[in-house]
Amino acid sequence: MHFELNEEQRAIQTLACEFARNEIQPIAMKLDLASATDNFPWELVKKGSKLGFRTLSLPAKWGGIDADALTQLAVIEELAYVDASCSKIFAKNWTACRYILAGGTEEQKERFLPLIRDNDTYLLATPGTEPEAGADKDTEYYDAPAGQGLMTVARRKGDHYVVNGRKHFIAHGNTASLYVMRVRTDPLAPMSKGVSWLLIPRDTPGVSIGTIHDKLGWRAYPQSEIILEDVVVPVANLLGGKEGYLNREVGRGGRSIEVPAHMMSVARAALDAAAAYAGVRRQGGKMIIQHQSVAQDLAECYTLLEAGRSLLWRNAWIDTYKGRDAALTRVCRIYCAEAAIKVCLTALQVFGGYGVMREMPIQKYVRDAISMEHGEATTRVVKLALAKLMEARVKDGMAASG
């Protein structure tokens, strides 16, 4: 495996670095300190759209460059190093667009992808989580029977569905123009057979926004409730044109590396900040980086960071050239989440009393890392899903390690 970027990827990486330093860095702390209902950077979205960051994963026909997982990772590392929230605003669109690109019918692509391409503020959301369905919103480790799991129901009536239910913790719930929403089209079937995906524009009558959640970290990347009351959706908006179907290819690309990539970038920023501070802070007659306890902490963090980034790049390389490895994707998510939290907490300790002051970015890295650990399923749930894959291998007479 060779992780060297080609010329085009290096150019995009440089563009992302410049955008992060020039446009994101000046506003990152202000966004973090602002109210959760008043801190979404629409002007930044417009600027990033003009550079292609919002549509990065789409083919050229639809305004993108068909960026693979390696290219997306290179961009995330630059954007999220400066601010994970602003980076995730763009990265979420890359993974959400793949639902239409890989899972939609040709008619759906022709109808929706031009809207994404031509509107600089057109964002997507993939509502799944509900008040009673967090881990149970899919079948990674538990196939919920009728009466459990997703309870947002879409009942077919002729050439349309009538949708009722409530979603919450939905990324871009209050900022997206289009929802790729998981719904129960067959309430009497288990999740694996009864769930479908509907394309629902946010301005559809009956759709409203409930609570906009006020998070500990990742604050400029919004999550909200979505309330659906007798929402009428054409059958033509059934993703893929078939109930209970989703092309597995939607899981490739950024979806396999998105959360761990952001976590490793935040950890890298925290470690760099801690090492720089330790090199200028004098206590006990010498710089604190020369004290054995601090030096060992920094060395351990560097080790965790390098191991996590190596795993992350390996996962992106395999996704790009061989196809998504479900087990490796989960391993990457688990390790990077746990490593990032440890690195950020240790980095905060290096700063001493300064570390907990809101005007210092180091405490923001800690809050972002803790919040991201609960993004796209919690680490506990990912471990259960990984164990289920291992169990299946054993039943098939294979070694659990693959």
C-alpha cells in the first residue's frame, strides 16, 4: 500500500489548507462560543462551495471531482485540523450525496443532483436516529422486530407515501435542503426488511424543526429534531425505486473514514498545541517539555496519533482500491475515537490551568473529541457490530481475525 498523493490530490490538499487557514481559522472560536441556534456559518459554506468542497464526492457532471476516500481524507485532515465542525459541514454532504449517486435511480439523479450542484447552500441530511431508536436504527448488530427500532412510518397510498414520526440528533437537520430519510415502509417486518429510504425536501408541507440541540462540542455542526406530520411524499422519491433496498456502494468513500478522520485531525491539532506550549512554558527551572513526566506523555500521544493515522490511511486506501472492508472500518472507528480522546485529554493536562479556560483552543479540542465519539454511532455500538462480524466468521468456519 502506497499512501503518496498524486499531483491532483496534492493540489486539492493545498487548497484545503489555504481555505482552512484563511477562512475557517479566523471564525472557529467565535462559532464555538456562539449560541447553537445562531452559529451556522452560511457565508463559509458559500465560499467553500465556490471552491468545490461541498460537492467534492460528485462526478464532474454534477459539480464535483468524484473524490475517493483517499482524496476526501486529505481534505479532512486540512480542514478539521483547524476546526472539526466546519470540516464536518462539508464532509457530511460528501457521504449524503453518495446515497443518491450510488443508490438512486437515474431519474432521481437527474432530478436532485442538479439542485445540489447549482445551489451554493444546498446541504443534505440522512435522518435515522429517533427518540427510541439510536443503535436500533439499523441492523449492524441487532435486527429489531416489528414494534422496535425505527418508528417513523411511511404508509403507501396510491402514488405517494404519508409519513409520520420524529427524528432527533440529526446532523444538518435544520440546515439541509434535502433529507435522505430512513423510514419504516413495512411496520410489521423486522428492520432488515421493513426499512426504506425516502428523498424528502425540507420545505415539504408537514415537515418542521423541533429542538436544535446544544452540544458540548462540535458546536457549529448542527443537530436537531425533525417532526413529520402527515407528510406526503411521491413514490418517485423512494430511493432506488424499491422498498427495503439500499445499494451497499453507498458505504464506500468518505463514509468509511469520515468520523475517525476528524478525530485524528483534532488529536493532531491538540498534540501540536501541547508540544508547542511545553517548549515555551518554564517551570522548575526548565521548559516543561524537559520534565520526564511531560515528555513521556507527549511521546505516548505521538505514538497513539501515528498508529491511528496509519490505520486511517490504510482503511482509506483499501476502500479506494479494493472496496469497503466492513471490519476494518469499524476497527478504525474504534481505535481512532479512543486514541483521540486520550491525546486531547493529555494535551489539556500539559496546559495546566490554562487548559480549562474557554478562550484557549485546547479545551475545545477535548470537547470536540468527546462529542465526535458519539457521532455516527457510539464506540460501544461499533464494538458490538464488529463482534457480530467476528461471530459470523467463526460460524462460517473462518478465523475471527479474517
